[in-house]
Amino acid sequence: MNSEAIITTLLDAGAVLTVRDEKLVIDARAPLPDGLLNVLRRDRSEIIERWQERAAIREFDGKVHRTQAESLASKDLLCLDSNGRS
């Protein structure tokens, strides 16, 4: 499972992704399967990097406050992934 599939799976399940103090934080409605948790642990640095990139783009190019940019980052990732970005 690549980072795009992981992000899509999480967001489809209603989870919210954020990054706090360089750590990936996932708020989920229900416990995540062990297999998905193992993949998250393995690929967390790539997911954090993609999330931070989207938040920065929203903040600087979109001229929005950092807090709002961060909340939009997960939605951006879902849109990018569903449009076939690799």
C-alpha cells in the first residue's frame, strides 16, 4: 500500500490527519486495523512530508492562515489522490 492509498483509506473512513510537533496525528471514529497501523508506521515520514507540503502551499500561495491551511491539507491530499497523483 503506497502513501496515496493509505491517505485515501484513512479519509474514506472519516479519519482526520494532522501533524503536530513533527508527529502524524490521526483522529479516527473507530480503531484502525493493525495492518493499516503497521503501514502508517512504515510510511509516516512520507505522509507527513506530503501533508506539510500541502499546508505550506495553502498558506503561502493561497494566502490563508496556517491553522486553516493545515485543516485543508488533508482534503487536498484526498483530492490529489483521487485524481491519480502518484
